[in-house]
Amino acid sequence: MDIGDTAPAFTLDDETGQQRSLDQLLEDGPVVLFFYPLAMSVGCTAEACHFRDLVAEFKALGATPVGISRDSVERQAAFAAEHTLGYPLLSDPDGEVAESFGVRRKLTIVQTKRKTFVIGAGREIIGAVKSELNMNAHADKALAILKQRQAA
């Protein structure tokens, strides 16, 4: 998946067990969908908390951050509660959505690549951020993509 592609439709359970579809999430504006390998790990916690710290800026641009990993609904709920994240975390236990976005790894302990997609109306991918090591890059660059798009 890259800029200009149409993001695949999906429906997954969030951290409360409520089903959320990408189309439903997009009703309120752009979605910043960030894939992360493992809830509660050091890197994923840093990344998720940075999104949390910038959530007001995302909301000001009409966008919603949404995290997604292979973690169970229960683990996502514990992750969200422990760090007061305040945005949806989706559970993709089989990795099917990760596969459809091209971020699923095979034959490795870390089964999901760390990648963020900025998704606009019609499920169009308007930006993508890839960095395995810079945990702040995902939220920072996604915010810059949204600001640039708004200014255009």
C-alpha cells in the first residue's frame, strides 16, 4: 500500500470489544492508522504515547489516530487504560488486515512492521510513514502530511 492506493475495507474489534470498520472511522474525517508490533513493549508504548500527546492536534485537523496490532482485545484494553491513550486500538489477531496493508511479516517473532497510513475520503491513502526505530516519526510525519494537505 502506498500513496494513491485505496485502503482495503475491514472491520475489527476495538479495545472495548466494539466492532469498528474503516468506513465508519472515516465518517469523522481522515484516519491515521498506525500498525505496531506489540502492545506494552517499550517501542510501541513510546509510539502510542506520542500519538496520545498529539491527539488534540490531530483532532484540530479533523483526524483520528487509530492503532492496530495482533494483540487481543483484552491486551489492547489494558494498554489503552495503562497509558490513557484516548483513541481506538484495534485487534487484528490473525494478521489479516496487516497482510492486506502489506505490513505482515512471516517467520519472525515481530510479526507486524511498524508503519502508518494517513487515509482520507474514499479510503484513499494520502500519506505513509515507515520507521522501525524512530517512535516519534509516525505521529510527527502524519501530522505534517495532514497540515500540508489542509494548506493546499
